[in-house]
Amino acid sequence: MNKNLTRPRKVFQVINVIILAILALLCLLPLLNLLAISLSSSSAVTTGQVSFWPVDFTLDSYKFVLEKPEFYRAFGISVAKVFVGVPLNMLMSIMIAYPLSRTKAEFRARNAYMWFFLITMVFSGGLVPWYIVISKLGLIDSFWALILPVAVPVYNVVILTNFFKGIPKEIEEAALIDGATYWQVVWRIFVPLSKAALASIMLFAIVNHWNSWFEGLILMNRPENYPLQSYLQTVVVNRDVRLMTSQNAAFITTVSERTSRAAQVFTATLPVLVVYPFLQKYFTTGVVLGGVKE
Amino acid sequence: MKKKNPLAAKRMKTLPLHLMILPGAILVFVFSYLPMFGLVMAFQNFSPAKGFFGSDFVGLANFRYAFKIPGFWQIVYNTLLISILKIILNIVVPVIVALLLNELISTKFKRTVQTVIYFPHFLSWIILAGLFIDILSPSEGIVNTIIRFFGGNPIYFLGDKNWFPYSMVFTDVWKEFGYGTIVYLAALTSINPTLYEAAEIDGAGRFKQTLHVTLPALAPTILLMGMLSLGGILNAGGTVSASGSSGFEQIYNLYSPQVYETGDILETLVFRLGLGNGQYSVATAIGLIKSAISCGLMTFGYWLAKKTANYEIL
């Protein structure tokens, strides 16, 4: 195909590649700038020498951050949140999506359940009543407040239901006639056949759990119960002065508020960066199933 | 299946399905439906000490009070302005980028670009607030360093009330445009290639093919995304997506009192009134109106989507 391109087509190809390369750089450079700041000494940063490459390379900002008990405690809570919350999200999604993927003839209550879940995507009781319910359950300052209210990811249920609907009836009919229970059909047939869809909703679940900060900020009274993003909200966005009060004399020349902030932001990005390539090839499936259907 | 005592047999058969869905249904009931009963406080002078049953009913007083909050209509205007700009740009930019990506010959380059531009979607607004506060800073940020390098005056993107709404729109487009291309790229792959062959025989060049074959083929998807965005218009959120990038998360983390005039949206107001000032009933009243209007718009959007694009969510 390359050979029979006309001249204007070739010019267009070149321009197109340049435009898209610029767009990709626009997405990448802000992150590189931040990475470079986190890896440079504070004096190089203050004098404005740092753009996209570290100047006066040092890991001190990271060492400083990792020495902060608040930071790694919050990091640990976020990791625990992902390890407890994501399996629960997946379990709930599968257990809700299978009944919802039955036809109305097979499962008469299907539509009622469907509306029951869908309505919550549009209508909510609002912030204050939500808070009151959770506090009446005694979940304030509890780890479970970060898990249970977000245990059912309705959007993921929608994606998975649509995927389950596409699995040919014949396969499960054969199993059901052979005496398999619904439970067995779900775990032995549907789950193994839905790896792509499950991978994509798992990515969404991981990212949602890792990224959520609001619940932590509102439902945890004590800062030591904050997950990482809530903790970052207080230090990065509100510029908490506590950040520098504990400053160790050893770091005073190499670490500034700005480099340490950059290092914290980058460390919090790292887990997403690590999972992303593995699941990237799957998530388009999820987006397409959830957004547009044929 | 067999038809002996059909009703009882059917009940027995579907019982496991009910049991399977039950735990999730209970969780949703507790954390989504129970708070809806709390909406009653929008019609009360609610005080936590008296509770839902002890607080006095005040009819629509909270709603009347809300409409009289100084700057309330300005906040509605801010919300709509930011929303509408986001919805438009979060459709236009991804469509153009999807068209450009679709024209690429090298699949390797295409995949690299996709990998990079999808990524910002997965970062939280906390991370991005940290990022944007730094790079958009008027004194030390890289963006203003570049502006100064070319002889311009530094711009206080997040602190100047004239810039703030547009900064919200641009940072949101930065985060979402790549991810937004996914649905359009999917729609592009389903275009029948014979359409292009026919257009070529008729003498249409690539540009004319894009205009007369590709864009009309994308039109249903574009309309669909627009209609589905309707429900979020009072959230200043832009597009619909899994990790629901709501306008609240963005604006709450990037605004400051000096830009309240142009940057305050309904959700930030509800948050400040409800959890900041303890005006529980007024906050809930505003939330209720917002929720009701969103619900109406969403239903309208889905109805339109079903009528025009034969779209069904489930």
C-alpha cells in the first residue's frame, strides 16, 4: 500500500504523523516535567533550570517522602483497599451480571432488578444523607467505609451483563441439561469465556479504588486512616504546612516543598503506570461494551 | 424445558438467580437507596440532634432560600458554561483525533500514540491537581516559563477568574480526549469498506471520502455520545465514562476563593454548604433539584438515543 501513495497523500501522512506525535508529547511532557522536578535538587528547581530532564540528579525527594510515616501508611491503606475492594467488586459484578444477562422469559424479575441498579447511576440521595447513613452504620473511621459503599460498581455490571449476553446460549444449555447448577455455569463457563471483559472491568475497578479520595477525606476523621489519594489531597492541593515541619536537616539543601510534592505525586502514579500496560489491550473491549453497542 | 407444574418449577429454578443477585442488591439498597429516604430533610429544618423524625417540616423554604443565595444563578451559569464547553470539545477533539489515527499507515506508531493518549484518563484529579498546580504556576511553572520565553506575560491559569473556567475545560480535554477516541475508533472499524471503494470509483479523494462516507458513518455515535452526556450537564463533568470524571473532583481540587465567582459549580456549592457550613437541609435541597433535573435530562437523552440510534443500555 505504501508504494502507490500519491504525492499529496504522502505529504498528508507526514503532517499527520507530526500532529499526532505532538499530541502524544502534550500528554507526556507534563508528566516528564514533574518526574524531572522530583529527581532534581531543589536549588536547580528553584533557579528554573529543570524542564524535561533532571538537573543535579538526586533521589533525596523520594527518600524524604518514604521516610514520612504518613506517606507509607496511606500507601499501605490504598494497597489494602485495592486488594480487598477489587476482588469484592469483581465478585459482585459477576454475581449481578449473570442473572441480569438472562432473558426475561428465563428470569422474570430481571427487568425489575435492572432498573433497581440503573436508577442508582442517575439518582442519589445526595451528600448529607449518604454521610448520615454511613455514620449511623458506625463506619466512620473504619476501613470498611472505603470498601462497602463502593462494593457494587454499576457501570461495570452494565459492561459485564452486555458481554454475558453475547455468549452463545447453546453452551450453557448443554451444561444445564447435564445437571449443572447456575453457580457452576457462572464459574466454569461464563467466567473463563469472559477474560477480556473481566480484565477490562478489573482495570476500572483497580483504578477507581486506587484513585478515590473523596470517601477517605469525608468518612475518615483521623488523618492516619486516610488512603493515599486523600492524604495527597491534603498535602498537594491544600499545601499542608505539616509537610515541611518534620523536615530532616539532611535534606534541607536538596529537597523543597515542590520537589517533595512532585515525588509524592509521582509515587502515587506509579502503581497505575505499572498495571496499565498489562490491561491496556483489554480495556477497549470494556469501553465499547459499556458505551456503544451495535 | 419440561412443563410439569410450571409455576413452582420455575420458581425453584430461578431461586438461585435471586440468591446470586441478593448480596449486591442489599449493598446497593443500603448505600444508595437508604440515603434517598434522607432526601426528606430537604423539606425540613434538619438538625442532627433531632434526626429525621424530630426535625420540623418547613415545606419549600429551603428551596426558596437556595434560590436567593447571592450568586446562585451565577453558579448555575458557571456550571452550564463549563459543562457545555466540555461536552462539545470532548466530542469534537476525540472525533478529529480518531480520524487522524485512522489515517495512519504504521500500526506500530498508531498503537504507541494510543497508549500514550489514553493514559491521562486513568490518573485521579488529585494527581492531576498536583501536576497542573505545578506546571501552570505563574512564577515557576513550565507553561509560563515557555510563555515568558516567547516574550508573553505569565498567565495565572488557576488564579485568574477570567481564565479559570477555560482552564477547567482545557485540563479536562487534556485528560479525556485520548480515551474519548476509543468509541469512535471502534465505530470506524465497522464501516463497510465497499463504501469507500464506491466513493473512489465516483472520483472522491480521501478528503471527500472522509466528508461523505466517514463522518456520516460516525454521526450516530457522535449523536449518541452527545445525548448520553446530557445527564451530566449539571455536574460540569463532560463525557460519560467508567471512572466518572465528575466536574466536582476537578474543580474542588483546583479552585480557590479568588475564582469562586466564575469557578463555583452546583456540586462545590452543595459540598461547602453541607459539610462546610452545616446547612444540611439547604445543601440537600439543591442536591435534590440537581438530581431531579439530571434524572430528567438523562431519561430524555436515553429516550432520544433509543429513538434515533436504537441504543439500549442493557
